[in-house]
Amino acid sequence: MQGFLLAGVLGLHKRNVQANHILALWVALLSVDLLGQIYYAENIYKQYPEFIGLTNFLPLCYGGFLFLYVRSLTLAKPLRWHDSIHFAGFFIGVLLNLPALLQSSAGKLRLVEHIIASRVPWHFEIVDLFMPLYATAYAIFSGILLWRYQQSADSSMSVLPRLRWLQRLLIINMIIWLVVWISTLTPVIYIKIDNQVIYLLVSLLIYIMGYTSLHQPDIFAAVKENGIKYGDNRLPDDLRGQILTVLEQHMRDHSPWRASNFSLVQLAENTGIASHHISQVLNDHLGQSFHEYLNQFRINAVCQRLREPQSQNLLDLALDCGFSSKSSFNAIFKKHTNQTPSEYRKKVQD
């Protein structure tokens, strides 16, 4: 009941909305999963066998929820339909065991008796081994996301919070899955960790994460608050410098300028910074528009490639670095370097 209440509060929370909605759904499913544990532990399944197996594969979606939660907090990246790929493990687990799930009530009761007698079907054993592997992989991916975010946050005078609380929770999560691995791989005669102990640890982790998340400020609120605070929508110099640092690191790490259709809206979504603030920072600090800013990265990449002895032909090189046509490439290159691409190549390779 506490879990369902927490899920409702997270769903109605006004800060970090997308991240808290993801966490709310995760907490709600965990609460259903915990009801499933009571269902088996108290032998309720003998009275209502038709529900056997309905919650068994829910843990296969927890890794996806963790990853999307961390991504929403650190990148403010909106959810897309293709993000359902992060729940592929859950769907695979259900499909592998679909015949068992569709059995009659009597068949399900026999299945439980076989499992209690340690005659576990092969498809159940596969899921039991796959579950910790899948969750551990997503724990690592989530840790990498947070580490990259903290690299940006630790840059000079960054306004972004470091999310140390989330780092500690991810470490605890890894410890929990280490316990699961020990229980799975170590012979029973040496160690046997009760399934309910694992559920207790996971429940504590997710509930602590939920209650902690409720007390967090909007992760990218510094930009929003300063935009409201300054009546003319002008950001202070130090904040503009911090935003520029985040932009520069994103452009270096991900090279989005290689896509010819990359837009200001996409950059805003990727970094969690309002598009009008990005435009203001580029104009005030660099004296450039967004497209001029992109083209500078593209020209720098082209110049670096032209210095190579066996560089590509000019059109292929231009397209590979984000230019949409040879004519626009030639015009922009000459504007930036006062030379044509051919002249530049000849000069640097002579």
C-alpha cells in the first residue's frame, strides 16, 4: 500500500516530471510484484491458481526503468516509441514462458509443485540466469550515463547539480545484484540467499529512490530560474559561460553536427537547455548563430581531414561532416578560411 501511495505522489509531482513519471510506474509495478510474493509465500496461489506466473517476469523490466529514469534526470531527453527496446528482456521472458502462462489452473498448480521439488523447466532456468545478467548490464549503462553527466557538472563553475545521491543509490544497486550473482552461481551447500531477502533489498532501494526524488529540485532549474529572475531574459555572464561549457562538451562527445538536419530544437532536447538560452549564449559569447556554430565544427573537421595524405574526395568529405550539398560546403568553407577546399588541401599537403 505504501508503494502504491508513493507511485501516486510521484505521478503528481511537478518537478522532474518525466523522470518521476517513470519512477512512479516502476514503483507501482514493484508493488504489484511484492503482492505476487505474498501470493506465493502465503499459499494464496492454491486458492486462486489462475494468477500463477503473472508477476514472475516483472523484474526483467526494472533495468529499463532504471536506465530511462537516470537518462531523464541527466539528459532531459524525451521518451520516444523506440525506447520500448529497453523492455525487450521482459517481452522475451514472457514469450519463452507463454505456454506455461496459458495453462489451465490445474496445469499451473502442477508446475509450481515441480518447481518446489526442484524440477524447474528449462525456460524458467534460462530466465533465472538471464535476469541478473540483464539487470547488471543496465546498472552499468545507467552508471555510465551518470558518470558522463557528472563530467559535465564537474566542469568549471557548472550550475548543474552533481546528483551524488543518485551515484550512491546506483552503487547500492550494483551491490544488490552482486548478492544475486553470488546466490545464483554459488552452490547451495555453501550459500543460499532467500528470494524474499533480495526483494526486501530491491524494495528498499526503489522506495528510497522514490522518496529522495520527491525532494530534488528541477535538475535544469538554474537555467529556467535565471530566465525568470532577469526581467529582460538576459542570463548572467557566469551562467552563460557554464551553459557554453555544457554545449561544447556535448558537441565534442557526440558530434551531432555530422547530421545535416541537426536542429536547435534537437540540441535543446539533448542538453536539457532551453533553445532561446542556447541562442543567447552563442550570440553573446561567440557572436554566432546556431547554424554558424554548427558550421564551425564542420569546417574544423573538414580541415583536419584535408591534412591527411589520403583524404576523401571533397564531396564525400563534405557530406560526411554534415554539409548538405557541395555548393553550400564551398561557400561556407571559403567564408571561414578565405580559401576554397581545393586550395586549402593543396596548401596543407605541399
